[in-house]
Amino acid sequence: MEKLSGLSHLFMTIFLHNFSTFMVIPAITDVTMSALCPGRDQCSLAIYLTGFQQAIIGLGTLVTMPLIGNMSDKYGRKVLLTVPMSLMIVPSAILAYSRTRNFFYAYYVARTLIAMLSEGSVHCLALAYVADNVPESRRASTFGILTGIASSAFVCGNLSTRFLSTPSTFQVSASVAIAALVYMRLFLQDSIIDEQLTTPILTYKGIGKGKGKAIEQLTTPILTYKGNGKGKANAGCCANEIPIKDVRVFKSAPSLEDMLCLLKSSVTLSQAAVVAFFYSLAEVGLHASLMYYLKAQFHFSKDQFADLMVISGIAGTVSQLVIMPILTPALGETRLLAVGLFFTCVHVFLYSIAWTFWVPYVAAMFSILFVFSHPCMRSIVSKQVGSCEQGKAQGCISGISSFANVISPLVFSPLTALFLSEGAPFPFPGFSIMCVGFASMIAFIQSLMMRTAPPIANQKVVNTNYVDA
């Protein structure tokens, strides 16, 4: 309980940030349609632009998420949180001023560029912050509480949108985003700055010739160089021997080789990466398609979208704050992950075959079970690395999810536009959403094959970030 009270400022920061972010979601579809296709319920241009935006954002975050996670291991979580939270104020501020076509395009460009740098980074850094401060035995339930806080912000944000006009929605969003930034800077204590490593990086074993003589013998090193001061050693990303001339001091950006070595260090970590990829592929595909599908099929607007999200958010919040802390010790993260992914498949397939307006509301209620997926997956990942690599590991998984974010809209947005148009190959408007369900099914099948490895001790799993001496 003492640890959780120490996370109270993080929870409040996440609540305010997510409140600001989520409250604009029900309104943005109507704003987009009004700017691009006034008076219409189906607009292929809006679907394609939304899909293109999500693909570009995914491409940007594919690069930036591992970088941000790794930099936070060195410079601290709070410093890295400041950047995305500051930038995310701008898009809401633009639409708070005006929602005409020109201002919509200005929002579109600003949102795309800013999200390339900051989409998902606040949540990724929050997960690393929790891992810094909570013991392994309690991380799954604490991750669930963190996600529950985000879900409660989702509920409150969408509920407020239900009773606000569209201009007021964006004005309140911008104001709350500023409040979140100020609160975080004033009250959140930083958790880690990796100035020095607890485990030595290098030891040299030889007969004392050459410049290798300057490197003294260290205890329990990560990397070992063996030689006579003249010879060469074979270099490898995960090998224990490296040539002395290739030793480098830490850099901020992990290379692709670093991330591959990190994933190869644990079978469980590799399996979690596969689950994360297909789960994100399905999640982004559903997000890219669902609102336009519901607007075209059942003429949903801002208020109906808000109602739908409030139902989903309330179910998810209750589940993560009440049910998940009870089920996690009993079932374990791996089984709970499989349960969550199974019900993800069910709720997506139910959306795809919706035959009347109330079916999406029933599908949204499955949130009480499918919300287990994300916190369980992140908890499993956090236990496969030491405390000094939490940012890198979470950033790596987020980067893989971002790669799925690039692919998903490129696949599902054209499918959605095609099957909602008059030229559809066959009359099945929910076909693209059913394909999303198949992607989530692959993640579910992979989770059934996952076997959790024992937690990693407080040490580096792999480290190839060194600089020429």
C-alpha cells in the first residue's frame, strides 16, 4: 500500500493526460466528416486520410518509442514525460479555436507530426516508472491499476463529451492537457537516472600487454575480453567476448541489433513480441474502421460514440481496479492474457456482424474481460529484464506495436472504404472488422503457447551500447 501511495502523483498525471486525450475521440469523427464531406454519413476520403495518418504515426513511433524508453533509463522518466505532454497540447488547441476545413488540415498536419514523436510514449514511460517502484510480485496488479486509471479517465472524458458542445470539447481538452503538464512537473518525483551501472560492463582478461592493460579486472561483468593485448576477439551482439577497439560508452538510441538481442535473450520475451504485434494490428485496425462503420450503418454521431465508449470504459475500469487484482494471483499473467485475448476476438466478431443499433453496445460490454490483455502482456515483459532495462524493454515492445500501427491502417482502411461503398464485392459492411478479428485470433493462439520464464534478476540482459574509448 505504501508503494501504491507513492505512485499517486503518477496516477493523477496519467488520469489528467488521458482525460484530455480521450475526450476528443467521440467528436473527431464528426469534425472530420464535416470538414471533408459535409452532410454525408459515408466518406472514403475521411477513411483514407485517417488510415494514412495512423500509418505515418506508426512509422514515426516505430523509431521513437525504443529511443524514448532507452533515454528514460539514462536521463529519468520525468524529463522524457515532459516532451510528449507538452507537444500534445497543440492539436486540441487548434480545433479549440476553429474547426473549418483549413484549420482541420492544420490540425491534421500538427497531430500527425506530434504523434510521430509522442504517441503512446506517456503510457510506455508510466509502465517503466511503475516497474522502477513496484516489486515483481505486484507488478501485474499495479499495471492493471494503472490501466484502470487510464480507463476511468476514458470514461470521464467521454462522459464529459456527451454533455459538451464540440467547440467546448476541444477547449476543455487543451486546458486539461496544460493542467496535466503543470501537475507532473510540480509533484511527480523522478524514479531513475542511470548515471552509473550496478553491474560492470567490461572486464579484460589477458597477460597485461597493450592498451588493454589499462582496463582492470571487474567483478561479475556483462562483457568479457580475453586476449594477450595484441590479438583480436570475435564480436557478437550477445557474445561474451568483444574486441577492445569496439568498446563504446552508452549511447541513447538502441540499434535494431540491440533490440533483436534483447528479444532473443528470452523465449517468453519473443513470444510476447508476437502477441504485441498481432494485438496492436487488431486494435488499430478496429479503431481505424469502427466509427466510420457505425456512422455508415447506424448513423452514429458524437453522442452515440460517447455512450458506446462510456459503457466500454466503465466495464474496463471495474475490471482492472476490482476483478484483475483478484484474478491475477489465482490464474497468473499468462492465463489471464489468454482470457483477455479470447474475449477480444469475441467482441470484434460481434461488431462485424452487428444487425441492429444495440449490438455494438453489447459488444462494448465485453471490455470487462478483454482489458486484461495489455497489462498482463506488459507485466510479463517487465519480468524478463532487470530494473536498469525496463525502459528499453517496454520501448522495444511499444516499437513492435508501432510497426503494427503502420501496417494495420494500410490494410484495413482500404477494406473498410471498399465494403462501405456501393462498389463492394459482396454485401458485408463489417467484413474489414471481421478480418481484424482474425488478427486478434492469431494473438490469442500465440498466447496459448506462451510459457512464462522465471523473472530476471536485477541485472542487464544484453548491452551493446558502448562507445569508442
